[in-house]
Amino acid sequence: MTRWLTDDEQRAWRAFALATRLLNDRLDRDLMAAADLPPTYYELLVLLSEAPGRTLRMSELANWTNSKPSRISHAINKLEQKGWVRRQHCADDRRGWLAVLTDEGLATLQAAAPPHVASVREHLIDLLTPEQVRHLEEISRVLLDHLAAGPGSPSLSR
């Protein structure tokens, strides 16, 4: 038997669904306007910048971005053409490939980060009280624990 949403649950669901779509669209547009950088590329540069030696296995990038390996390979090809990333074989696995953030890639990320953070502040963080930010994190972690459950799944505790 279907457990239909109550009126309160329906309003909460619809507000959440629309707000997240509109927020992501705004952040993506702002990032493109400020840095001419697609959000997927920005995310990959961030992940690499935070990794030891600015290096991650291609399979890890796919896992962290919830993407198919072929999609990550295509994105890394584009970043490689720009000189922001280089690939190298894994020393311990001849079939494996690593993506390495170059100095130019790091400089690109460092230039893109301030306007992106300003956009996140303007359209999310600064609209909320500190208590609401804590609640947002709590709610988000509950969703992540449920949706990303399983071995090898990404987590925010990185």
C-alpha cells in the first residue's frame, strides 16, 4: 500500500526539489560566467587539489563524482588538453591510470574558487542562520548516509 505524502510532507518535498534544482543551476551559471569552467571540471580540479600529491586514480575520481569511468576519462582528456591535468600509469597497477593536477590546473582552480565561494555564500550560506546551516548539514548527512551507503561510496569525511 502506498504511503502518500501528507500536505506538510508534500510542501517540504516540492520546496526542497525545486530549491536544489534552482540552486545548482545558479551556481553552475555563476561558475561558467566567472571562470568559464563547467562545474564537472571544477569538481575534478577540487578533488585533485585535495588529494595527496594532487593525484588520484581515475577510478577514484569516477567514484567520488558518481560518474562512469568513460565520462571521467572524457573530462580528464579535456582537462589534459588545457594543460590542467596530466595522466600517468599507476606504479603498482599497470592497467590503472592516475590523474595529476598540474601547477597550471591549480592556478586555474585558485582563480575560480573565490567567485564560486562567493556564489555559494550569496545563494545559500548567507541566507541561513548558523543554526540553519547546522541543520542543513545534519539533513544532508542523513541523506548521504542513506543514498551513498555501500562499500567504496563517497563520503564528506574526506
